[in-house]
Amino acid sequence: MSHSEKTTYANADQWRAAAMARSLTIPAEISEQRQQAAACHNIQEGVTDSDTLLDQQLYIRGKMELDEYQEYLLFKHGQAG
């Protein structure tokens, strides 16, 4: 399913689970480059939160393109508590 179909999700966990079930859309080399860049960023910024690291995998593995990933994060963090 492409994101352009604009599926509505009840919550961020549902959206993340649906995205992780998608087939890979990027070559392994690109995913590895993204993983290395994220690892460097996480070390520099002290990112250790397991939920954040899991969210990063959505983009790293090509389960979401950057625009959808940004929408997902806004949806997730825009919700109250």
C-alpha cells in the first residue's frame, strides 16, 4: 500500500505496525547507509530511548519515505499524553 492512499490510523502504534509489515522499498545498501548515519546521530545526541530507536527503523528500512515519516512523528507526538 502506498502512503498516497492516506490510510487513517487510530494511533501511532497501529501506523508503525502497518508500516513495518510493508515490503522493503529501498536497496539494502541505502538502508545500511541510513543505519550508519542514524547510529552516528544517536551517539552524538545521546539518543537511547528504545521507542525512538524503533521509530527510526521505519525510515532506515524504507518502510516509510521521509514525508510519511515526518507525518507519523507529528501524529505521534502531537497527541496528548
